[in-house]
Amino acid sequence: MTATVRLDDVLENTLNKLSLTLHKKKSDIIREAISYYAINIEKTQKSRILKAIEKTKDIDKSEYISMEGTLSDGL
């Protein structure tokens, strides 16, 4: 697939410098950048899910402790 990307002057200069510094084609740098971005998005989503799970576990634990206390009060 061929894609056309429009860059402002700053990004174009950055891409040119990276290409020279890394001795890579501009298209290779763009492909790597997209892959890197996708991986980081996935890691962020997983991190948010894990935090939500931990929060839910903590809430469930406090609810369990609260309920356990009412079971032993004879009601």
C-alpha cells in the first residue's frame, strides 16, 4: 500500500534529520513510528484495564469485609 503524508516544516526537518542520523529511509522511519505508536496505545489500554481491575478488587474486598461484619453481629 502506498500512503501520502503531509508534514509541516518542523516534522519534515525532523524526519530528514532522523533519516540521516539513523541511515534509514524516511518510509522505514514512518513505518517504525506507526508500529511504536500502536504498541504504546495497546500498553496504555492494558494498563488502564489492569488499574480498573485492581480498583474493583479493592472495592469488592472492602464490601466483603463490611458484609462479614454484619454476619457476625447476630442479625
